[in-house]
Amino acid sequence: MTEHSNPSKVVVIGGGYAGTLASNRLRMRADVDITLVNPRPKFVERIRLHQFVARTGDATIDYGTLLGEGIQLVVDSATRIDTAARTVQLASGRALDYDYVIYAVGSTAATPSSVPGAVEFALPIAEFESAQRLRARLEEVPRDAPVTVVGGGLTGIETAAELAEQGRTVTLVCGRTLAPSLSAPGRRYVAKWLTRHGVAVLEAGVVTEVRPDAVVLADGSADGAVRPSALTVWAAGFGVPELAAASGLRTDPLGRLLTDETLTSVDDDRIVAAGDVAAPSGRPLRMSGYAAGPLGAQAANTVLSRIAGTEPTVIDLAFTGACVSLGRRAAIRQLARKDDTAVNVYIGGRMGAAIKEVTCKFVVSKRIRREARKPGSMGWPKGGPRPERPTSASQEVTSP
């Protein structure tokens, strides 16, 4: 390893899958001071939050078991990246100097203010604090009371399935399509499982209002405009923190940091994005734990290349599909092409559940922990550089 008299200071903002792995990978060089900033003292396994809510599993891990030696964990929230002064401003009032920033703040819930009552009465599940509130609220709701889960994506399906398996009366309002990212056979399998376990699936249902004890659906979208709901869970889509835009950096319309294909900010080559908040070439990858690890590794590689004075490589990641749990005894492993397009092949049932559990453990033990023991060891499926966006295609950009 090359050692310099003045170590490079790298601040990693966000201790999720991407940020934690990136922090460990930066240890490939001994002359790097690594500071990981995270608002929570423990790592949150977001892919297990539905289990945490249903009390069928835990979702936090001590950072002491995940981070390699020499990484400083700062439990705080970043409020601004001062690119001129090269400091990260924290909520506590502290300021951290940096030579490079890895921006890995992750995604958040996206409860829309445009739907009356959604912010006030619906509980999201995408973040640990909201999952804690949802878990506590479930304890107050009678077992036979109607529960509504809004969102037909993977998070909504897993949440609805987990609650239904415990005997809850669950309605899943999909908004348009159940499991749109799965193949048609995969969607049919999920629909059959949900129906068999008593979940009322309103595939075309659209929630137009959330009340303390009910949801209102768009006319004609389901059988009845108003449905009782003692508890409404919002699992329809994700947002991202506003830190990039608040720091004067250009973002896409959702707020993800605009980068090139090496994940370097288009505004500042000392800021590199990773995970759900990266929008390389304005074409972000699917928000997922699957992509977070490779993007975290890519971000670390980019920073290390810039420290070494070499040209960073571009994103090279092939998707292989997705896993969706259906309670504790079943799941579906949907296979996909490398561009993340689902194929008509899946593995379901107990075998699917076994694959899902191995996948969840793999992310922590075989990626993050292994990277802590042996920085630079993580590999991932490669699909070649992404095709360039056609020159005729427009690109929406949010300027500071």
C-alpha cells in the first residue's frame, strides 16, 4: 500500500448498505482517514423492516460487527456539504473537513401531501423510525381490525404478506398493478398466495384520501369508495433526502445526485454518490439492496482512483432478479436479464424462502463483513458499461 504523509480525508455520509460497504472498501489504502456519518448508532437492515414491524425478526446490527478497524463512526446528521470550504456541516454544529465525500444518504419514505390525510394518518415503513411507530401502533390495533397497505410493489407485498400470515385482516391497494417488476407468472404466483392467505388485493385501486379509520378509493377503481381501515400503511414509492440540493448540487427531479458513469457529481469531482441517491447520467438504477453494495464499492473505487491519480472506471453491474418474501415460509425468487428485465422463470414456495433468507444474510456477511476483513474482496455480476443515452433524449435536471 502506498502511504502519504498527509492522509486523504474521506467522509461517507450515510451508513446503509452502500455507505457501510464503501467505508470498508476504502481501507484498501492505509493513507485514508475514513469517517462514517450516520444518524443512528446501529446499522438498519431495511430489507427486514417488514419483519421488524410484525415482530418476526430484528432489523438492526451493531456497527462494531460490521466496520473495519480505523473507521470513525459519527452518530449525527449531515445538514449541508460546503463544497467551497470542503466541510460537511452536521446537525450538532460540528464541521468535518474532507478531501472527498461519498454521498450515500439512502432513500426515504414518500408519503404524498397531495393525498389528503396521508401524511397525518398513514404510517410509512421505509425507515427505521417510522417502522418503530408502525410496530407500536400495531400492538394497539385489535387482531381482527382491518389493515390497509398502500402500494403494490415489493415492499407493500412483503408487508401485507407478513401481517396476513399472523392472522391480520389485510387489504392491499396496488394503485395500478400488483408487483409490476415481476414477470406475469411471478405476479400470478404472488396474487394466488395473497388470496389464499386472505389478503384482499385491489389491483386497480387508487387511494385518494386517508382517514383515521378508513381509506377513500377513486370512483370505479374498486368495490366501494370508502373502506374501513383501523391502520393504514404507506408503502408506495420512495423519496430521497434533500441534502444534495440544499448543498447547491444538481439533482434529478426526485432529488438524486446527478453524476457521471463513475458516480462522480457533475458539479464537483470530490463528491461521489452511492446507492439509492445516485443518478448516473440521469438514469438511476433500481433502488434496491442488490444495487447498493456494488454502487458502494464503485464509489469507493472511484475515490481511491482519484487519490491515486488514475482514471476511475464506469459502472459495470448486471442485475439477476429480485427476491420477495411471502411471510416466513414462502417467497419468490424472480429471475431477470442483466438489464433488470424479468423473465418468465421464478422459484417459489419454501425453496424461494430459503433463497431469500440466504440472500439477506449474504448482503451482510458475505459483502459488508467480508469487505471489513479483506478490503477490495467483494465482486458482483458484470454486465458491461451501460449504453449511452440517445442524444435526442431529454434530461430533466433540478438546478440549485
